[in-house]
Amino acid sequence: MIPILQLDTQYSEIQEELESAVLSALRSTAYINGPEVKDFEAEFAEWHGVDGAVGVGSGTEALHLAVRALDLGPEDEVISPAFTFIASAGAIALAGAKPAFCDIEPCLFNIDVEDLRKRINKNTKAIVVVHLFGHPAPMDEILEIAKEHNLVVIEDCAQATGAEYKGRKVGTMGDYGCFSFFPSKNLGGIGDGGMVLAKKPEDLEKIRILKSHGSKVKYYHDMLGTNSRLDTVQAAALRVKLKHLAKWNEQRRRVAARYIENLNGHIQVPGEAKDCKHVFHQFTTRVPNRDEFKKLLEEQGVGSMIYYPVSLHQQGAFKHLGYADDDFPVTRKAQEEVLSLPMFPELTNEQVDEISNKVKSILAQSATVTA
């Protein structure tokens, strides 16, 4: 079986370096706010070409704190794509604001800027831009819309660390950039973790206060915050992995290029917009009769995953918002067709060829998956 993700190969590659760093952090006993955290924040900021970064407990918390920092009320709306993981919109609701959704464009699965324009109203205060599957969203148009309507832009970079838009890394163009270090991500830790970048130093400082119970000085609380700290052990592991991230992203691009060479013309393959650098957190295709195709593929020994089978406007958690199933037609069609093939940096050319041949064989032999 070729799995959708295989972490042990990466672990083997950096085992000695990783274990040494983690053991050093353990022996320090500075498990909370140890020096590794500040060092990783500084290195992550430098890697992105910005002045500062704040480590937090998870990618979800990064988004939640960014929305919290806006001091929004229950009638204030924040727009996110309807086709993404629930954290993108859940963070809005948890911060006390109202999630609102817009459709996606069909090829890159990112926010449809024309539909975004139509969804803005007098209550709209911010946009959560998701760089889905590792491809940057169309930031020029989004930032232009935000400027026109005086909206805050929060970049959800959970799946796109290292992706670039016109030479700039994602997370550095909006007002806030939010990252996840969940183990499966391009830069994955050994547990949960997240990071926030901010354009303004005062906004970054507010995140730092909010993630520490609203406290700048211990036991003095200027606002109501929460406990969302990046652990020292996680920071130690991530410092090691950050050194390898550029190489791993290029390996993902190599895997994707071979998939595309093999499968283009047989199945819809991911695109890459001009002046963008896709880092292929997932290699997501579209297949009619997707569920049947997925079953046949797994019978052939190839793992796959559906990201995502239910869009946000159809989730029970957001039923009270009153959206109809067909309010976002491109999203609705995507959730019925998307299927992600195995994608991780260590996939060999032989494995990619094997997967590709099985995909083509199933497509050729089964009318039920091409109808």
C-alpha cells in the first residue's frame, strides 16, 4: 500500500538531528517559554523576511487569536471560502464574530474574487484568505478589495508554508499570517503548534498578550486572553525542520511535476497560476464518480483522501447561518469530485509512476468513474 502520507521516511532522514534537539529541550526543563521558542520565532520571521512572529498552540489558535485581536461583535461578519477545513471559519465564530462564506474558483480551489465582491456588506469587517492545498490565493485582487472596503485580511497559511505569490511568501501580504505545524503539514511538528505574523508591530504584540491570558507582565491582565503557547519541545523540533523546509517543498514540486507529466490529459491535475509557487501540501485531482474511483484505487494498493467531503455552509455547526445547499455551486461540485493522491517529499519516481499507471488503468477500464 502506498499511503497518502508517510512521516517515518522524513523522521529517518533527520532522526539524529531531531532527537538531539528534542533531548536537549527536555533536559533543559524549560518546557514553557524556553529559549527554543524565541529562537524559532526569530528564525521563522527571518525565513519569511518579516520583523517578528509569535508562536501559539495550534494553527486553529493562530486564526482564532488573529480574529480576536480585531475586537469584533456578533453582528460583525468575516468572510472565508466555503471550501476549506472548518478551522478557517470556526475561529471566526469562536472569536465572537459571524462567519460568512463565498465560493471558490474551480481550478485552484481558492477564493473566487468576483463572488467575494458580491458577499461584502455593511457588516463585513475582515476576510480570511485560505491558500488551499499549498497554492497561493490571488492576493493582489483580494488586497485591492480589502482596501476599497477597509477590511482586514487574515491569511490562513496552514497548508502553504513556503508558497510564494509574485516573489513574496504567503503570510506576509495580509494584516495577519496564520500557520499550522500539525505533523502532516509541509512544516510539521511532533504535535500541535502554530505561528502568527502581523504587518504592524502593535498587532503582533496584541497577539502575544492575548495568547498569554491577556498578560504582558505576569499576573497583570490587561485584557481577557487565553492559554495558547508553543511548547519548547515543539519549537526545538521545528527549528530543525525549518532548515530542511525549502528542500522538502522542492521535492514536493518534483513529485507533483511527475504526476502532472504522467496524468495530464487523463484526469484533472492541479494547476499553478502565473507568478505563483505551489508547494503541494496536497496533490488534489477531480474525478466524476469520485467515491467509486477512490474504492478502486485503494483495491489497487494506493491510498487517497477526500479534502473535503462536506463544505462549510453545509456543516451542522453552521446550519444556523441559513445557507442553502446550492448557494455556492462551484464548492458543491468540488466536494463531490475532489480526491487527493499520495503526496510527501520522499515519494520516489517509481512510486509516482506506479500510482499514475494504476490511476490510468482504472480510468481506462471503468466507465463508472468517467461518466
